[in-house]
Amino acid sequence: MKRSVALALFLALALSPGAADAHLNSTGMGPLYDGAAHFLGSPGDLLAALALALFAGQRGPEFGRRVLLVLPAGWLVGALLGSLAPAVSESAVASAAWLLGLGALLALDLKLSLRGVSALAACTGAYHGLLNGSGFGWSASMLGALVGLTAAVFALTALASALVVAIRPSWGRIAVRVAGSWIAASGLLWLGWAARSPG
């Protein structure tokens, strides 16, 4: 019971974004590549997706397949909804707490149910997608950018979770947990920076 209350509080905090401006840099190669480059150039998005993909891989192939479907779909739905809503900005505290929580799950190798991991993937995708889609407005290039971004999320999730599923030696699984501790440490540093920064 305590775990579900803590998870509910964590999700409530993490899903409360503030106001922002859209930010999509042009690569000069078209909207599809712009979306993929945006994902790969956003450390908060990249590390959150990586942590979740590695965590799903730790749990096994069924978890990896589920996250492979749910995370990109949640990201796309969140981005589409974000493009319809007024512009919101990333809350540094919420994003840092989200990253810290995902890294801690990975580092601790916590045993969550398939339903719990699926819900976590949907919430992660929706939160980051909402921030990515916010303020875009509808256009053909926006849709292309969202497809590119979703494809990049899918590719990273597929590669990272499959890599962990294939690991057999115990030292390899320990290395994955160490990666989780680094991701959690990044979230903690970001949280400290956000708490110290004015506004």
C-alpha cells in the first residue's frame, strides 16, 4: 500500500509541467530528421527513455516488448496533445525528479509487475511527449518531426532493452545497474541545480 501511495505522489509531481516555448532546431535534412535530432539532443528525454528501456530489459523480453510499444506510443500521443494545448515549459524539478526515480528503479533492480512497468512507460512517454509537442501548432512539418522523434524513441528502446535481455554474465547485469545509478545521480544533480536556480 505504501509503495502505491509513493508511486502516485511521484507521478503527480512529475506530471505537473509549467509554461514554455517550442524548441525544435533545424538540421537542414527535413522534419523527420529534425524530430530525431531533437530527441537525441535533449539529455532529459534521452536519459529517461534509456533508463526505462534498460529497466524493461532487466525484467525480461516480455517487459521489453511491452515498453517498446507503449513508450513511443505514449510519447506520440503526448506530443499530439501538447501541440493542441498552450505552450508549457519543462519543470526542471519535475523532470529531475522523474529522471532520479527512473534511475533509482534501474539501479535497485526493483521488481515491478508488467502492468506497473506499462503504466510507467505510458506516463513517461506522455509527459515527455507533452513537453516536446507543446507550442508547435499543426502543420505537415510538425507531424513529420513527431514521427521522427517517435521513431528515435522506438529505436533507442528496441536497442537498449534487447541489449540488456541478451546479457548473460552477472557482471553485465551489474553494469546495467551501475548505469542506473549514474542516471539517478544525473537526476540528483539536475534537481540540485533546479533548486539553486532562481525562478
